[in-house]
Amino acid sequence: MRIKLILLIVVVLQSSFWVPTYKMGKLKYNGGGDWYANRTALPNLIDFCNQNLKTNFAAQEAIVEVGSPDLFNYPFVYLTGHGNVVFSSDEAANLRKYLAGGGFLHIDDNYGLDVFIRKEMKKVFPDLSFVELAAGHPIYNQKFKFPNGLPKIHEHDGKPPKGYALILQGRVVCYYTYESDLGNGWEDLGTYPGDTQEKRISALKMGANLIQYALTQ
């Protein structure tokens, strides 16, 4: 009986050790843009982070609307797409409260998002503007080092990749990747035939840096 009891305790402890402690969020927005793009991206990033950073994310991301109170359940929220993005005043206020309270938003331009997202983020923080982060910023110097800053993952217009941030009271609350397309790199290998495994690993490492930064800053 004693051996069975000890074994039961071990099983319970092992089971509790593997229970996910949090989820990543994928932001659902209005306006007609494809917020649901890059379907395999976050599950792959989650798996990479759980293996390499020893995080304890659930295997699948959660879909969360901009104006939902559930937004506050996620330490890291991802927004992507190609098209139109529209935040209502209530949604902008909810996102502002989330970010000011310690949340972190990664906006990943999947191509064509720039003209929309800059305008909508002005609703969230009217007094803040995106600033480009230098290559020496801590976001590029977490577990993985990127001495040249944001890596170029997927080609669109031949422009260099840019990593921008909204900084509130000295803290990066929103990181915006432009002309890099990290999310494409996080997807299953072969989704985009021109993207190599080397590029994919680079994208996953940069994504892991974002997670580590968001969870520890």
C-alpha cells in the first residue's frame, strides 16, 4: 500500500508539472482584415519557446477580441494580417488599459498592414509614435543574439526589415515588425517554398526573444 501511495504522489506531481500556466493570444479585430492569417505560426512558436526557453505555454493559442475583458488573461498577444484594421473607441481603450497594465502586443505586418495599423494605434496611444529600435536594444539580445537587429524572413518589396516600438514610461508595450514577416517564418516548413529552414529558425529565435523580453521586462 505504501509503494502504491508513493507512486500515486509521483504521478500527481509529474502531471501538475506539465499543466500549462498560460496561453498566447491572437488578436481578432474588425475592419475586414485577415486577422486569422499565419494559422500554424503561433503553435510552432509556442513549441519552440517551451523547448528552448522552458516556458509553459498551452500548445494552442487563444483567439481574443480587442475589446474583450479576456485580453488581460494573456501576457503576450499577437496581431497580424494583410488588410484593414479598425478599433472602436471602446476597443482602443481596452487595448490601452491592457498595455499600460503590463501587457505586450506584437504587431507583425504580413504585407499591407502598415497604413492601417499606424492609424489605429494612434487611437490607442494618441501621444505615442512608433520609434525604430537600435540593434543594441535588449529585445535583440535575449537568449538569442541578433547583432544586426530584426532579421529579414520573407521578401516583399526589397525593403530592409524594421522593428518599431511604442514605449510607455520607459517600457516597450508594443513591438511592430515591418518588412520582416516573422509570422511567415514561424509557419510549417514548406508553407512558403522560397523560405528556407535557416530563415525559419532565425524567425523562431527572434520570436523567442520577444517572448522572453515580454515575460521579463
